[in-house]
Amino acid sequence: MEKILQNIESYLKHLLLYVKALGKWLLVSSLVGLLCGLLGSAFHIGVEKATELREANAWIVYTLPAAGLLAVAVYRLLRVEGQSTNNILREIQTGKGVSAALIPAIFLTTILTHLAGGSAGREGAALQMGGGLGYGVGRLLRLDDRDLRTATMTGMAAFFSALFGTPLAATIFAMGVVSVGLLYHAAFLPCFIASLSAYGISRLLGVEPTRFTVTAPALDVPMLLRVAALAAACGILSAIFCGVLHTTENHLRRFVRNPWLRAAAGGAVLLGLTLLLGTGDYNGAGMRVITAAVEEGRAVPTAFLWKIVFTAITLAVGFKGGEVVPCFFIGATFGCIVGPLLSIPAGFAAAVGLAAVFCGAVNCPMASMVLAVELFGAEGMLFYALACGLSYVLSGYTGLYSSQRILYDKLKAQYIDVRANAYREGEQTEAERRFP
């Protein structure tokens, strides 16, 4: 009888630990979700209003050089120069902490970038603001080092969910983007609760989730092979995009060391390109172009190339924003043009291209597949899964975020633990030499 009572007592103690942990994360995740939902909605509305204002007043693009200078000034004033999404990833990896000043800095400068016409997205700001809020809430509630890292992930997931309306993809993305090959399963429930909370708040405040109307073709072997060919091209394209981004930034910082001169000159170049092309399609996020490619099967053949150029210059010279929506733009327009050459319907090919280029750039196949389902519907899920898998492998060891750790080889079950883009700095592994 005494043995039975001891077992019951031990079980109840363990149960109490689980109940306490669940209660803790319900509190943390709900609070983070609430804050990210409120700030994310304000940020979304701010970006939308800035975009509408620029499109209604074409002269605003002439402020690009001045906007670049102002962006540099804001970061210098708030003493967060050089900080980016990589800082958020490093906090989760090492517990180094996140500056609270990064939140207002990225909020203001991303809206400024969209207002003036810089080519950038929103999710870079989302990951930085969300991660900063999650970290701040964790510090406020006196969480330990490991729980602080999870709290940072909950903020990343929640803000991403508030902006795009994709709570499940946001959760898996936050769990997997830090270390490729490893999912932080302990963070699933906290991230998902925060994502759902932020999504609910954003809907209440009138932020519509990002959704596209797409019709998937019949599932058969010929179509699978065609989609595979498109996905392979998208994987290579994503590696090219990441390479151009990092190379442009590194060279500009090396040859134009003064950040004020770099920002002003970069803004002038963007202005010149906009006037030369006679279109604002490559300024801002370009959601209108993405929608036309996916839902209407319509895109300019060179659109994806120009978006790479505009985005690389924008982010290299000091403007702020994200790289994910440009990935969407590049993938959607590329797929829309190349798909029909492979006898794939243009709109569906654009959807496949969007998911595949995103996957190759962030190295998150599971999150990319779920994102495609949330954006386009589950009808084409097997096609999206194939495309994401191939793009993940063929993009090599590149990525948008240089602090991202690639823990396992993409070709075999082998632990390698290298940074994304490390080979650009002479840190090649045997896997990278075989598959650059």
C-alpha cells in the first residue's frame, strides 16, 4: 500500500510540473500574441497606407536618397546600427539578448522604406519586432535563459502570423529557421498559442490574411515531372538571389565605407532605375504584381531579375525591411513565365515558384509547404511538397540569414553544423565542396 501511495505522489508531482509549465506558457504566449497582434496590425496598416500614399503620389519616389539618409539616422540615433534578423537568431542560439531599441527602429524605417519606394518586404521587421517583444516579455516575467529563447521564438511566430495570417506556417518557421535540420519541438505549443492569439487580434483589427485563389492541375506523373523541373530551377534561383544579396552588401560596405554616402547614393540609383524602367512595380513589396502572377497568370518576363536588383540595392545601402516578400515576388513571377514553357498553368506555376524560392532562401521545407497550403489551399499540397523538397536540396548551403545554422548535410544524414553562406568566407565543409 505504501508503495502505491509513493507512486501516486510521484505521479502527482510530475503532473504538477506539467501543469505549471503549461500555465506559464499560456500566460507568456497569450501576452506575446496580444502585443504582437496589436503592434503587427499597426505595422501592417502603416505599410499599407505608406504604399497607397506612394502609389497615389508618384513624386514621392524622388525622396529615396533623403529616405536612405533618414533610415541611417534613425538607427544611429537609437544605437542599433548593424543589428538585423541575424541578431534575433543569435539570441535563440546563444542567449546574447536583443536590444529593445531595435523594435521602434525597424518599425519606423521599414514604413519609411515602403513610403519612399525601396524594394523590401515586411517579415524582416516582423521577425525582429516579434523576437524583440518575445524576449522583452520573457525578461519581464523573469524567465531563465532557455525559456527566454523560446519566448523569442513565440514573438517571431506571432508577428509573422499577424502580418500574413498563416499561424501554422509561422509556428513551424519560427521553430525551424534558427537551426536547419532541428525543430525545437518544445516551442511548438508556445509558438502556436502566440500565433493564434496574434492572428485573432489582427483579424479583429481588420487585417485581412494573405490568400490567393489557385486551381491545381490533376495529379499525374507528367505534371509531377514538370513541377519538379520548375522546382529545380527555383532552387537554383533562390541560391542566386541570396548570393546577389550578400555579395552586393559586402562589396558596397567595402568600397563605400561611409554609411551616409552609401544610403544617399543607393537611393539615387534606385530612383534612377525606377525612372528608367518607367514603372513602380519593383518599388515596395510588390504584392499587386504577386497577385497578378498567381491569380491572373500574368507577369513581365524580366520582372524577377529586376526585383533581385532592386532588393539587393535597397537592403545593401541601409534601407530596412525584409527579404521574404521579395522572395515571393521573384518566385511567383519566375514561375509564371517559366511554367507555361513546361506546360504548367501559369497561375499554378506562380504559386509553386513562390513556395519553392521561399523554401530555398530560408531552408525551411516543412514551413514552406505549410505556408503554400495556407496561402493557396490544400488542393495542390503534393505538388508544393515536391517543389519545396527539391528547392531545399538544390539551393545548397546558402540562405537569407547568415546566422542560420545548417546542422545536417542536405545530401546525407551527416552532422556538419555550418553557418548559411559560410563557404563565402572560406568555411567550406566536405559537403559544400561536393555541392556548392
